[in-house]
Amino acid sequence: MSLPATRRDFLGCAAAALSGLPLAARAEPAKSRLILLGTGGGPTPKPNRSAPANAIVVNGQVYVIDCGNGVARQLVLAGLPLNALRCVFITHHHSDHNADYGNLLLLSWAANLAKRVDAYGPPPLKQMTRLFLRMNAYDIRTRIADEGRPPLKDLISVHEVAAGGPVMADANVKVTAALVDHGAVKPALAYRFDCPDRSIVFSGDTRPSENLVKLAKGADVLVHEVMYLPAVDQMAAGETNARTLREHLLSAHTTAEEVGKVATQAGVKTLVLSHFVPGGPGIDDDTWAAAVRPHFAGRLVVGRDLMEL
């Protein structure tokens, strides 16, 4: 058995022994996992990217940020048990971000969820939750009777967030919100997760935002939506509502060049591109990176579905 090399090491070992905890458990904070569940932007299904959703995992607890179509299946594909769901956070009420909010709760319950899930997001999240439970009342009643499940409504606690500031904190994460500018959709939120080992920020949908820059100041990771303007112009040209669509995208989203500038202003260490607009095939990773790189010198990641960071 080797002895500690220094008096400091010896005292550290002694303190750990007296506390009854292994030294490794005291020396290292819990590791956080970030999984990009879906990286496509926009309401229509894409052949190459799932709808917007992310997960943070700390100590086996799963925190989901946004619930685009198919989020429960993406969690399963990522190897995350649905009954480990701890919290759900919605950035704003566009369908690509909330379409499967209720379904995630229902399917997690069907997968033996037995602990309370806290849901956070802008109003009218409480009303949406009530209406979803009413819409699925027949299925819920049947499963309670036939499968012995607890009432789903008793497992959901909804918290509406309409302003920036602290949102929640538990033993694994501290979450702070900021109001961002997503055009006519108000309120729209960005979230910062301070985990035991690092800080992770999600932009939500927004145009360049000073509030987001402040929220993300010095963060380890910023997951930011991104729009490639040349492809947007090409896409919009084929739509009957081309002018209106283009005006919305420019006023409510962030171009690749602007994303790089936001990340630089915030001083983040790693910038992760996600919520790609356009989100379908046709733009390769090098093109996305090349548009951002002149404006950001840190680590740059072009996100893909089920990528873990």
C-alpha cells in the first residue's frame, strides 16, 4: 500500500476517510452529459434531422430542453430511460419546440415513471397541460385500471416562466432563464444550466440578443440556433409566401455569422450549432462551420442528432 506523497495529500485522504466517503467521490464533481436529441429547425419533419430537443443528464437524472416531434423516441435511441425524466423545459410555444411536450410525459408514465416531473416554460403551459390530460383521459383511465399505474396528473408539477431570472435548483443543476427576441412569439426564453462540472446554455429561438449574451457570459457550452442565409433565400424563393417567410426568419432568428459574434461576445468556450435553418439535407457540415468560423475562435461543433458532448 503506497502512502500519500505530501502532508496535503495525507490530510485530504484523512478527511475523506473521516467523512465516510470515497476520496474519488469527494475530489471529482458529478459529470454532466449533454445529448442533442434533435437538431432540425422548423415545424415540418426532416429526413436527416429530428425536431428540436436536448437532454442534460446528471447523476442519472434527465433534464429535457424542448420537446419537438419524436422526443421520447430520441431519448430511447440515446439510451436514456424515460422513467428517469426529472424536468422538462420549454423555450417557447412554437410547435417544433412543444409538439411532443405532453406526449413525453404520457410515454414516460407508460414506461413506469413513478416520480414527480417538474415542467417549466412560458404561459400558457399550465392550460396546455390540463388540456392534454383531458384529451388523453380515456387512455389514462384505462391504464390506471388495467395496469395499476398512479394518476398521471399527480406526477406533473407545472411552473410558468414569464421573465428572466432564477428558474429552479436541485442537487444536480441550477437553471436561470433570460428573455430573448423571437419576433411575435413572447415570451421566448433561453436557459442556462450550471451543472457540477460545467455550464451549458441553450439559446432557444432568437435573433441576436443582448440578454442571451449576458446569460451565456463565460459559459463552457452554448447551444445556439443557426440560419444559413443563402439557403434561406433559395428556400423562400420557392414558397408562395416567400416575402413574409423571409421577413420572419430574418427578424426572429440568427444567421451563422451572427451566431459566431454572439458566442465571441459571451466569451463561451464551446459553440454548438443546432436548430439548423434550413434543416433538411443539402448543406454540409463544412459549409455551416465556414460561415461561423471567421467570427468565433473557440471550439466549434456542428451538431447532429444523438451527438453527445
